[in-house]
Amino acid sequence: MNESIAVAVAFLSGILGGGQMTLVNGAGGIIDATGLLILNTGSNAISNAGLLEATAGGTLIIESTINNSGTAL
């Protein structure tokens, strides 16, 4: 479970999950795309109680279902 992680993507393209992982962003956790970040967990829903965001001109693309009790910007 992610309690606090900043994902800074410094390359032109990034895919997290490849359709096969489980992603849990816990309360207080931060996933921050500063480049292009694609979240794809396939049929596994993303559980978010923290913050999913894109800053500094970044782009966050969420291709999976989200069970969201946090904030997604």
C-alpha cells in the first residue's frame, strides 16, 4: 500500500501497471505526474484514498476503474 509516493515521470511516455497490477494509494499518499503518466491496472480497480494529480505541465491518464475516496485531479 502506498502511504506517500511521488511519481515524477521525466520521460515522454510512461505506463504504470501494464494492465496487470493492483494499485492502492492510501490516505496521505500522493501520485503526482509531472510528465505523461498512464495508469492501467487492467480489470483491477485502482483504490485511491490519497491524491492522484498532474502538476508542472504533466498529464495523468487513468485507463482503469477507480474506487475513490480521495482526490483525483
